[in-house]
Amino acid sequence: MMKISLIIIGKQKAGPHKELCEEYFKRLKSDISFKIIELIETPFHSTAEKDKVLKTETEKIKKTIPAGSFLIVLDAAGKTFTSEKFAEQIDRLSEGGARPLTIIIGGPLGLSDEIKKEADLLLSLSLMTMPHDLARVVLLEQLYRAGTILKGKVYNY
């Protein structure tokens, strides 16, 4: 069974995005051992505090990355995949489920260069910018879709 840890800066807000995420969690549970780690975002008053905020959040993230995992970081400048290629990539990177994957979604100020440099893969969900709550939905949907592709199941939503 594939193991995925999702590390996210910030808590998900109540509403339709959260409901969709919960639905995908239910669907993913049968195929993936899924762990979500929500880290409290560091408060800030202006973007002038960006370096300080990213440093603090980087320390929090590094403490939670499971040892030996393949590290995927969401980043606008990352690589994009079709759903089919993403499924193949996830299967290959997890060594058919033998190696855990860790996926990181940054906070409002993004992620530090340090975290990006440590990533085994920088992944972009889209060339367009989207809110973090929506990025969670898109990521979970694509993981669910990848599972259906890898198992040869019909996608059902």
C-alpha cells in the first residue's frame, strides 16, 4: 500500500473545499495510507517579514518530514504532468508503494528556497495561481485519479 504524508502550512477553512477534501480522503483510504500534517502558519503583518516567516516555517516542516521519504514540493515553477504521467510518476517514485512520499504545500508566503532545494521533485498543479484550499482539492483529486489509473479502475465522481 502506498504511503503518503501531506505536510501543509495552515489549517483548512470550513466550506466546500473542505467537504471535497474529506470526500477524496474517504476514497483514498482504501488504496493509500494517508497522513495529513497541518502546521500552524507563522503570523505576519507585512511581506517584509517574509524571510523570518519562511525560516520559522522551514524549521517546522523539516521536523515533520518522515525519514527516507521521497520529497515532493508544490511550487508554481515546478514540473507539470498529465494525469496519466502523474500516476506513472507517483508509482515509480514510491517504488510501487515501497517508499513513502511526502508532499508539501506552503503557506501564504510560499516555501523557502532551502525546502525547494531539498525537494526530490518540484511539482506544479497548474500554470495558474490558485488558493491553497483549492490546491489541496486539486492535489487530492489527482492522487485519487492516479490510484484509479494505476488500478485500471473507471474514474468515478
